[in-house]
Amino acid sequence: MASPITTTMALSLSLTLTLLTLVNAEAAGGFTVDLVHRDSSSSPFYDPLETPAQRIRNSLKRSFSRAQRFSAAMATSSPTITSRRRRRGGANSPLTASDGEYLMNISLGTPPFPIVAIADTGSDLIWTQCKPCTNCYKQNAAVFSPNSSSTYKMVPCQSSACDSLQSEVGSYCSSNDGVCQYEASYGDQSHTKGDVAVETLTLGSTAGPRRHVAFPKMVIGCGHDNAGTFSPKGSGIVGLGGGSVSLVTQLGPSVGGKFSYCLVPYSAAAEATSTLSFGQSAVVSGKGVATTPLIPDPSQPTFYVVQLEAVSVGSKKIPFHGSTVGETSSGNIIVDSGTTLTLVPTDFFTQLSSAVESQVTGSNKTPDPQGYLSLCYVAGPKLKVPSITAHFKGADVALTVENVFIKVSDTVACLAFYGNDDVSIYGNVAQQNFRVGYDLQKHTLSFKPTDCTQKVF
């Protein structure tokens, strides 16, 4: 059985970059990994029997679930993971257990053990199922065994790592062995419980010949009791939020606080793969870049929040008056890669959809076959939609038809916005075919129009 790390080691969460086949200079210069949409043919979640309309319907359901989770988190100004130091076993979020849209292939341990995990910009903790399983959900892939890794070390209760998890994620200490543990309880009665540990995490770089970059001493959750609605096709979650234990924050100085992604549109071929970049490879620059401030709020460190001032439909500019996100933030909308739709206040949505409807030509309105979206048209080459621009603070982002309308069937296209008064979210349809860059040191978010299917930036 692996022994707890010493307090000194726990206090030192600085990352000494260890490379398997990349030299230090190359890693410092940045690297890129694949980001696979869960409905891509490359994904273990892919179901060839599902129709495109069924995939879109499921994606919309996940969007609504995420909105509920984010709203609950902001209402309580507390982690979405329940801390047993405060209240044992409760749930404070209606999140369904696997609502993210993109997957990452990572490896844990030494030797590296492959894991397929949901990449989630709306959460922080990195966790996977671990042996021994006292109560694990059925998983198609093999389960990670800490005893098989020479670099796995459990985190003791008396450590800064455990303390920081207590405030941001939720942790507790067992009186039996002094090991820091975590528990996450979701609103659909799913849960994950286990040990907090540090472990080597390896990412596969897509630059040049396939190479790998390894990062030691990454704080992870090793789940021994995980049950509920988790899919057997996945092995855990990689948190990409802004909290202290997220992958992005833990990579920290080694990537200069920079990451970016380029999401291929839903209309692209099923085998097309999005990308996620870190470090200098993540810098978004050049002609056409629009940059807006990221607005941090200590009460909601996980979420990436910006200020949306208005949306233009043709020549009509509609002011945006969404509620602020967090206790002290002036930001009013969360940018999230895991939510399909863009969610806006109901009164704003009414104005937006009315303006779009008044300017659409060449097609007739038709109902959404699934009944989710309210402004839909017969899809086809004659459908002409107005130009739409999102006006963020200091940044005007011109959207394409594919950013604004989503095909919910072979013959129906609907406005990819939805009225929601609880929380505003700038979803991934609006971000597709943009290079979206986050600089957590400068606190900026940048958009650059890009053909994400080319992977040459």
C-alpha cells in the first residue's frame, strides 16, 4: 500500500517539469493535445446507431443540466463538491455526472496508465476510478491501480494541499490512517469518494511525431467509491477551471498560465478532432484577434467570466443586462466549452430572437422536432441569416451562421440561444472555428477566427 507523502512534500506543489521524449525547452515553448468531442467517431462515447438529431438532443439536455449546476454553485458561493467537514454526504448541485462535451486522453502514474476523461472547464478536480474498488461503477477500460505506480503518493491530512481542497473542492480526514480524502455528491445521486494523492500526469503532444509530456506531483482524486449515472465509457474528469487544483492552475508557471482550444464545428466530418494547447503554443495573436478581460471573483474561482455588453443583429444593437456572476465580479456571462447552447436572460432572448426573425430570409419557420428551441427554420441553401456580433468589453466577435444556428435534424436549423434567467453561459457552438485563448496571468480571453479542422495555427 502506498504511504502518505511527507508534510514537506505536500507543502511543495510546485511542478518540476519532467519530460519523457520532449526536451525542457520544447515543453516550455508549449504543446498541443487532442480534444475529442464525445459524439466524434474517435470517442468511446460514440454510438453509430444514434442519428445526428439524437446526438444534438442529448447535447441540449446536457446544456440544461450544466446551467442548473452553475446556477446552484453561484447561489451558494460554495464548491459543487460537498465537504464532509461541514456536512457529511449531502448534495448541493443538480449536476448529472457526465455532462461535459469533450474528452481528453491522459495517463497517470509510472509507468503511464491511459485514461479517457471528460475535459471540464466548469470544474477543477482531476479524478479517476482507482483500485481497490469498494463500490465502483462499471468501466469498460481497466481501472487505475495506485499500487502499480512508483510515483503515487497519498496526501496527509496535515498539509496545505488538503486545506486548499477543503475550501475549493471539499475534503475531509479519516481518523483511521490520516489520509486526506474527498467526496463529491451530485444532484442526480451520483457520487465519487476517495483519497487525495499526488501523481505524475502525462499528456500526449500532437506537435511533430507523437510525443509525451509528463508533469509530476499533480494533485488528483483517486476514487474508490463511485456510483450513479457515470458512463462506463469514461474513466473520470479532468478539471480545466480556474481553481487551485485544476489541470490549468497546477501546470502554472510551466505553461505561463496560458491555454487555448480550437473547437471544430458540428458540421465537420465525424473524425475531425479539436485541439487543446498550453504555454507558448496557446498564444492567440495576429490579425483578427479580439481580446476581452477575464474578470476573476474569489467567490467563484472555477468559472471563466467576462462582460458581454451587447449583441448586434444586422444594424440593430441589443444591450445585454445579464446578472453579475459571483459576489464581487462585474462580469455577467460564463465562457464554457462544456455547454452547447448560449444561455441568456429571457427578456434579452426575446429581443434577440425577434431581431433575428425579422431579418431571416429565404426559408419558412418550422417547429423544433424535439421541442427544445423556439426559433427554427427549414434548413437549406436558401436560408439567409443576418450578421450577428457579440460585443464583449473591448472586443467585438463576429459570429458565423454555424455559431448562431444549430441543425437539430437534417431539415431543421434552430437559433442556438436559449432563455435562462438563472445564469448566462457563452456556449461551445458560439466558440466553434475560433481559437479561444486564456491568459490567466494577464487575465484576458482572446478570440481569433480559425479553421479548426486544419490544426495549423
